[in-house]
Amino acid sequence: MLKKINDFLAGWPMTLVGGVFLAASLAAPWLGIRLPVDPAWVTVVVSGLPLLYLALWRVAHNPGISKISSALLISIAMFAAIAIGDLFAAGEVAFIMAIGALLEDATTNRAKKGLKKLISLAPTQGRRLMGDGREEMVPAQQIRQGDLLRILPGETIPVDGIIRKGETSVDQSVMTGESLPVDKGEGASVYCGTINRFGAIDMEATKVGADSSLQKLIRMVQEAEQKQAPMQRIADKCASWLVPVALMIAVIAYLCTGNIVTAVTILVVFCPCALVLATPTAIMAAIGQATKHGVIIKSGEALEKMGKVDAIAFDKTGTLTYGRLDVSDVLSFDATLTPDALLALTASAEAKSEHPLGKAVVARARAAGLTLTESSSFSMTAGRGVCAQVDGRRLLCGNERFLEENGASVNREAQEALRRLREEGKASILVADAGRCVGLIALADVLRPEARDMVAQLESMHTRAVLLTGDNRRAADYFARQAGITQVRAELLPEDKVQAIEALKAEGRTVCMIGDGVNDAPALKTADVSVAMGGMGSDIAVDAADIALMSDAIEKVPYLKRLSNATVKTIKFSISLSMTINFIAIVLSLLEVLNPTTGALVHNAGSCFVVLIAALLYDRKFL
């Protein structure tokens, strides 16, 4: 009950009510209005009780020196002001403390939906094969190591395992972030939560329940979430020496002057209200500035840490690249076929295919305005290719093995082109007609054009760029060269990305992770600060990250660092200014120039200066 009352009083509505009554307390004497009861009593009750509750709770529950907090000092000053009958001063220090606490809470509220969405990806059932050949659907938690499972096209793989029969293509972007489905055959490993796209397969369960890859992914996000400590108020960090120093100066002043009013005035002006406001007001202004540019910053802690970052780890797919396939090369090995003619033939053959490579070829042909011909005798071999009759031609479109199995030869020119394109990390479709290879179409993810300049800007700010990706080594190296990144780690599972982040932190670096996929969530949580690509990215990655780029504008990363640096400098300047004002006010209090009411006004002016300085961040240019 006590906590509910405290939470009610500490909320925005009642705090604003307290502010209205505090203003009335100040205005009434100036207007010559005599009131039977000072309105500041309402402010003392509304803002003072939560302050007292917080101070006593910390004394009772916090360990060691952390029992002494800024709330304790302000509570002492409030009671001292009440004792000498200066209710305005008592209400003013309590009210400013309440505003500071609410502003800081507003900067640190974060969404918690990401983990729920990640858990929802866990398969709930699987198709188990019985000894007599029957199939039965069983809950995923009943699947045991060694069980034989059948996975049909479009189904989610319920546990980790090894394919014992069949071939397929698996979308494992949830685990590795790869933009392309991966062809799998007998003996290949498959992961829980990934999607079987084409062929039916029989697999043996090897890791089940809590040992499966997806459950490990969920567990890593949970553990990393628990490691995220809330940002401490700067005033509370200083309180261990601020409280005794303030009390000592007040006591000495009273002993030297014999004037209790002077001692109380010192306690009032010594209160760290401007100190409390310095951090949240600057952070609120910076968050507002970032929001105007499509950057969502979820906490002040993230903003502060971004300025200290000296290593940024990038995911590839959907981060440095657009995360979509496009035709990059059309190579004809037949003098009678132009590149456009080859593209049109291949797109006609692939028009009935559901494979992402085939769909990308069809999309490019249609975008180029090419005329497609209805195919006949269409057939598809999962993970290999398609065969179709187009304009009287029997076309084979697929990988090298598919062509050879169907009696088509792959000439030296095609093999050389295939080798070169693989080194560039590109996927290729070989096209055969009448038993010979007549062309090759290569597809690749597309590097964001601003990526190279962004990396160069980071390098100029002494920040290392690192590529962490689940893609194969060739693709990773190719895109890293394109972006100007020299440090690359490829073929990583989510736990490998976490280990890579921890290795960078072990070098003494402050690490930022930038990603967009479900598989990036543990690494995002492990990094000191994390950024998610929000435009096309996974909701889970956005929820796991501290910062989201809502328009997928990767060029905003250097802007974030500049904004963070400016915010930290503003906070330090505001703190220095507030301490200087406090020092001057203490001297004036000792000289009996200030009393508790005028001291509270000077103290209030310092808080206003801090707010105004922070507000300047909102319109400053950082791009």
C-alpha cells in the first residue's frame, strides 16, 4: 500500500500539481495575497514524501556507502527548511528532485517485447517416424536425441540434427543471417527454428530441448538482458562525499555565526538538483534531436556509451548490404545469345520456381522489360536446379552438379567464370541448352553505396570497423573489401558472434554491434551499445538493441558518435556550471546575503541554466 501511494505521488500528474502550488506559494506574497495556509505544503507532501521514501529505502537496503544518496541530502535540507518555517525552499528542492527523477526515468524506459517474439519462433511440434514407417506429430519437447524426423517443404525444423535422407534448401537466416537458402544433402547439419524450403528430408535429432541452437539463442538473450545495469544518477555517485561535506559546512557555519538560518540556507543551495537535472535534460534533448533524423535512442546510457565506442562490429546481410538478391552478372558463352536473350530464356525457365535465385532472375527480367515465354515440362530438383521447355529448347538451370547429372557439359570458360564469381561471394545459375553450358547468371546481395564512406568516417574518428557474419568466407571477404573493412570473421553462428564481441571487449575496447536479424540479438545484447537496422530489420533485433535506425540509414552511425560526444560534453559542462553556482551561493550564504528563500531561487536559476544549455543540443547540427 505504501509503495502504491508513493508511486502515485511520484508520477507526472501529481508532480505537476505540486509545481502549481509551489508557484502559488512564490506568487502570493508578491501579489499581496494572504493565504491561511502556505500552498507550498502541498508540494512538500506531493514531492517530499516520495523523496523521503527513496532516501529511507536506500538507507535500509543499499550496501555500504551507497546508503548515502542525493535523496538523503535533499530530505535533510527539506526538513531543515520546514523547521525554520521556509516552506517555499522546502518545496522547491523536493520539486526539482522529483522532476529530475521523472526525466531520467523517461530516458531509460525500454521495450521488452523482443524476447517474447524470439520465444515465439521456437517450433511447437515435429513429425516423428516410427519403427513401422508410420508418422506421428509430437510436441517438440517430447523429441529425443536419436529420433528420426521427417520435415516437409515449408515446415520449421523442430530440433538440431543431421540429414539422413533427401536433399533440400534451408532458410537459416534466423540463425546465421544468410540472405540465401543453403543447399543441404545427406550428412549436412540443420538447426532448430530454420525453415525447410523445398525438398522433404528425413533427419536424426542430435540436440533437443534446451540444447538446441534456438533455445541457446533465447538463453543468451535472456542472460545478456540481465547483465544490463540501469544507469546510476551522477548525483548519487557524488552523494557519498556530497552529504557529509554539506552537513559539515552547515554545522561549521552555524557554530561560527550562531545563525540557524545560514546553516539551513547552505543545505538548500548545496542540494544537487542541477546536478540531478544535468544528465536527463541533455539526454532528452539529444534523443529528441536524434528522433528528428530517424534514429531512435532507447536509453541515456546507450547515448553516453556510444561516444566511448572505439570498435563497431557490423553484420553483413541487411546492414552493410540491402539484404536482397539482385542479378549482378549475365555471361553468355554462345555467340548467338545476347545477355538480354539469355536473361529472358532463363527467367522463362525459372518463372514457375519458388527458389529465391529463380525469383530474383525473373524480377530482373521483368524490370528490364523483357518478354517471358510460358514454359512447359517444368520440373525442379530441390537444392539443384530446374528443367523446363522454352521455345523448343530444353533448358537446364542450376548448379554444376545438376548440369552434369543431366548430361550437360560445363566448359572451361564457364568453370573459370564460376570460380571468379564464387571468390566474389556471388551465387550462380548455370544455363545449359542441348547438352552444353550456354551461359551463367550471377546474383549477389547489394552493398549499400554509403557503406564505404561511413567506414572511412569511423576510421577518421579512430573507430575500428569489424565484419561479423554468418555468410561464407568468400562472400564476407568480398563485401569487406568493397566496404573498406579489414577485419573479418565469417561463417558465424549466434554464439560465435557473442564470442567475437567478448574478444573485442577483452582487448579493452568499447564495442558497438550493428545488426538487423534475429541471429544478431545475443550479440546486440552482449555489446556495450547496440544499433539495429529498423527499416527492414527484424522486430526482435530492434527490441534487443539500444538504438534503432528507422530508415536503415547506415550513414547515421558517425552522426550518432558525434551526437553522443556532444551530449557528454554538455553534461560535463552543466555539472561544472551547477557546482560553480553552488559554490558562489554557499559563499553568499555564509556572508548572510542569501536566506533559504532567495537561496532556493538562486538554486532554481542554476537548474534553469542547466535545462537551457541542454535544450541547445536539440537544434545543433551534427550531420
